[in-house]
Amino acid sequence: MPPNNQSSRRLDLNQIKQQVQEHMRKGGVVVEDYFEGNFLGLPETGEDVDVVVLPLPYELTTSYGQGTAQGPAACIASSGHVELFDAELGVDLPAFVHLYTAPEWNGEGGSLAEQLDNISSYLRPWFRGDCFPVVLGGEHGILPPLVHAARQHPLIGGDLSRLTVVQIDAHADLRPELDGEAYSHACAAGRSLDLGVGRLLQVGIRAYSKEEAEIIENDERITTFFARETQSPTHGQASWKAWLSELSSLSGPVHLTVDIDGLDGSLVPATGTPVPGGLSYWQAIETIRAVFNAPNAVIISADINEIVAQEGSPITEFTAAMLATKAIVSHIKARQEGRWVALAEQAGKNRDAEPSGFFVEKIGNAQGA
């Protein structure tokens, strides 16, 4: 049975908010008209939804540090102190779009498979093509149910081979299993490929097994830019330019998944598995911009995951909030420049979960084989 993290998450949230507010108060930051519980602290008007922020406090298969169940709430609390002006847009957010922060995922499910189905059910109504979903995690194990939910999107039409996943991460996440669990967070990219994802682009990878190295070498769907190449003090610039060039050639529907441990550990020290030698903050921003600016691609969704609240400093969750904000800004710019258009009529804020039994059936069959 999975641990029930709901009560501990609620108990910790006030402490998280107090830490963030105290830190900002010492820095002389004053935030007016702050709407608690809303991403960026922004008010919500009307029933239309252009961009939805989906808090997904899932934590079941973490293998080192814990705390991702509190991550989305901590990220949202920190986001209230992010500057609303972005030079790319030239105006303050929400920049004339309707930004909605949905109620968080309820965490229900008596087994791992049931929780994965429950995540998929929670996300599926937001993949109708009428809005842009930004998911806040939670451990990276959210990726397979998110990919499964994305099957609903009109540009995918049930065929995940059309989807490209762009992954910022310290870890390859291609293991067949970890500690006997095939749906561990350390297997998220591998299980997403098993679901039928057509292409996987990875950057920041610097912690992986021999078995994963062989998978990267032999699976033609995978293109990996290792941190030892992009971060090299001697030839890193050429490798980084090659990465950005690869992103510019993207086509078709794309999902961006950002495991914040893909950044250097000094930027996200509280994440569950921080690793030195990762991307700088500006490299992460360049990657996000390049993905959304690809002229032949449509970015249908994004997630920021492995967020953990940091005691004594909000740097980890604040970094995550900054990355999520840049994804929203980049989406708005894509709207303005015609690289994203709504493919369905507005369905509003009140959307019923769409039940999924996929993972119960799949994992049950695998265990019974």
C-alpha cells in the first residue's frame, strides 16, 4: 500500500509558506494583491482557461531524498514572489491570457497502479487541445501517466509515436526497473517509450547505469546530450550549440519534461537526487525557449518535477517556479506568433476526471505473467 502523504503535506505547507515569506521579507520584497494558492499569486477571472497549472504531489517510488509530495505546494507558494514582467513579452503576466491553478491531485489509490491511473484520470480532461497544461510534480514517476493522458490530445489522436518528449534531467530514467519496480521514478523515460512515444531528446544526463548506456546506444528513438559534453570547459560550447540546433529541428507535438535535478545541484540542493555538473540556470532557460521557438513543433504540455521544499531557503522551489514561469511565457509567445492555436472550444475550469484503468490492467498482467 502506498504511504498516505496527504496529512503530512498539509501540516508542512504553513511552514513552507512562512519560510518563503520570511526570506522575501528580509530581502525587502513586497507583493501586493497576492492570491494565495494561485500560481504567481495572480487573480483568476471568468471561466475560460488558456493555461492551467496542475499540482501533482505524487511521491511513491523515490529512492534517495524524500519530500516531493510537498513540492508543488512549495513551488506555488514561492511563485508569488516571481517578477511578473518578462522582457520577451514586454508586459506583465498573465499577459492577457486566462491562467488557472487547478485543485491539486487527490493522491487516491491503494496501489501504485491505481495511483498511476488516478493521475492519468486527473490529467486527461486538460489534454483536449483548448488550453496549455503545466504540471508541477511530485516525483518523475508522473511522466508515464502524463504521457498516457496526452493520448487524448487532437494532435496525437491516440498515436503516441507522433509525440516527442524533450527531457532535462541528471538521470537517464531508462532503467527496466529499480528495486524491483518497473514504474519507479528512475524508469520514467523508459516506460514512456514503452507506451509508444516516438522520440526522446535528453540533456544534462550525467548519472546512469551501464544498462542505460546500452539502451541509449541502441535505441534509435533516443538522442542524448550528456553533461560531460555540454558542460565541458574545453568543448562544451560546440556541444551546447548542437543541442540548441537539434531542438530547432523539432516537428510535430512535443512534451517538455524538466526534472530539476538536471540543473546543477547548487541551484536545486533540496531536490531528491541533486548531482553536481548540471545545466546552469540560463542553459535551462535557453532550452525552454528553443523548444517553444521550434518553427515546426507544437508544444502541447510541460511538467516541472522532483520539486522539494528547502528548509531555511526557498532556492530550490523558487528555481522550479522560475522555470515553470518561463514555460508559460514561452507558450504565450508561441500563441502570439501562431505556433500554438486552440484545437477545441473552451471547456472551462470545471472538468470531471476521465477514469483510466490502463495501468491496473497493464501492471497486473505483467505481474501475473
